Amino acid sequence: MDQRSKYRTKQRKLLLEYFETIPGVHFTAADICEYFREKGAPIGQSTVYRQLESLVDEGILNKYIIDGNTPACFEYTGRDEHRAEEKCFHCKCEKCGELIHLHCDEIARIKDHLYDEHRFRLDPMRTVFYGLCEKCTLESEQG
Amino acid sequence: MDQRSKYRTKQRKLLLEYFETIPGVHFTAADICEYFREKGAPIGQSTVYRQLESLVDEGILNKYIIDGNTPACFEYTGRDEHRAEEKCFHCKCEKCGELIHLHCDEIARIKDHLYDEHRFRLDPMRTVFYGLCEKCTLESEQG
DNA sequence: CTAAGTGCAAAATGTTTGCATACTT
DNA sequence: AAGTATGCAAACATTTTGCACTTAG
């Protein structure tokens, strides 16, 4: 389970530098491979997968699974305390893919409920609420 | 998108008969294949996948995608309004991988909150709460 | 020098598909 | 008879792994 990186390799630096230029943008492992291949500085796909895993583990990237047959989506959110913040949760629209960051005390209630009633320790940073955003709800209600 | 079955084949009947004996239970496509193989009446895996898809489409089964590397989970809820019951949610332990299936009114509150306060229509079937199960919580607090 | 990371190619995994055959209606 | 479903094996897509080699500390 200890997936943290210990060495500052060239590949890791390249990846981080790139991610910092695209905060909030969604990308797949394949996107990253392609980007560096086209740039003329290819990074092996196993390295990409391994670094992505590390970065998720370190909390530098978020990982979202849209559905089982679609490649996993990643997103750079920064290294900061952003995720230490316990009042933050994420909603992802199943239709347009929009990722919504919410700040709200309700998450604390959910967390307490899960622990008190079900002995489950919720990890709010890891949990993504799927559903429909306002825009897509309206669209699908009309036609 | 029209995945509905038109013929009542032997395989479909066998599947439905079995599902009716395990309402609320989680199973994967592989589980089903194995069950019928061991029973001495094997059903081809493509048939299993195709029937599962149909049954989800017809609203007879629910399908849950836990994460990209885990097989999809299905659950029989019945052919009736039963399936409109949205009191079910899923917790996945990040450590041991256990999937916990909870029936609880709280999910309705979360759903209402997300809609009332954030205009987000939660899809409880698609949403998985990540965290630590009781066993793993205890283990990590001690050893 | 040692531990960790890289990258290739191969394996693993879960699911879908092509097609000849068999079954439903 | 016509339309649909089956089941095998092969194809697919994504991700993981084994291993020899390279690199960071």
C-alpha cells in the first residue's frame, strides 16, 4: 500500500511540471503518454501508471472512475491543504462530466452517521458523488 | 440501446429463477457463470453478460460499478416498483476492499440535501463511499 | 553502493464481438 | 420460416507485472 515516491526522478518532475499547468483539467493515463510522446520526450506507460498511482496516494491528484469500460480520469488539484479540509466534497455529473467542488458542513454529518450507525470511517476526499448537475437535469427534463 | 429480450429462452429463465432466490445479494457476471457451471448446467459467459445487460435495461437488476478494476456488481431487486427504492448505498473499504451494502434512510437525506442546497441530483446507485471498514479501522488503530 | 524507478513486452482482467449453430415464436 | 439467442473462441481495452537496466541519493 505504500505507493509514495522516494526519488525525484526526471519522469516524475516532468509529470508534475505538466500537471501544474493544467489544474482542474481531466486527463487519462493515455492522454499523458500521448502528450509526452508528441512532445518528443516519451515516458513509458508503466511509469505513467505508477506515478499516477503515487500521486493519487500522495493526494496530489484525484482519481475518478466514470464507468468500468472507460479509462480512469485524473485531475491535478495541488499539493496544498486543500484536501485536509474536511468540509469539501466532490460531485461529478454523469452526463457532462463536470466536477463540482462543494464546501458544506453536511459532509460531516454523513461522516458521523456512517461511523455511528455503520462503523464505517468515511474518507471524504476519496469519495465522489455521482449524479446529474443542474444544467443536465434541466436538459433531460425538457428533451 | 434496445437491449430488451424478446424470447424466453431456457437460459434467461434459469437466470431469473436463480435471481429471485437471492434478492438484495451482490454478484458479478463471473459468480453467475460459476454458479451454473458448478450446478452442472453451464451458461456461456457471453450469454450471461448479454442477459445481465438486458435485465439491467429492463430494470430487473441494478448494476453497480465499484471501480474500474473490479468487476461490475449486480443485484436483483424485482420487476416491480421495488427498484424505485433508493435507500441503498455502498461503502467500499480502501484497505481490504470489502464492499458493504447498506439499507438506510440517511441516503435519502443526503440526496435531498444535495438537491435542495446544491441543485445536484444524486445517483445513489452509482455512488460509492470510500473509507475504512470496522475491521480495518480496528487493525490500523492497534498494530 | 544500494534502494528505487524505468521501460519494454507479456500477462492479467473484465467485457464485447463475430459467427455458425440452435432455439422461440 | 424468420427472427433472435447461444456459446465458443478470438478480440478488446485498460491496467498490472516480471525483469534487466538505469538512476537518485
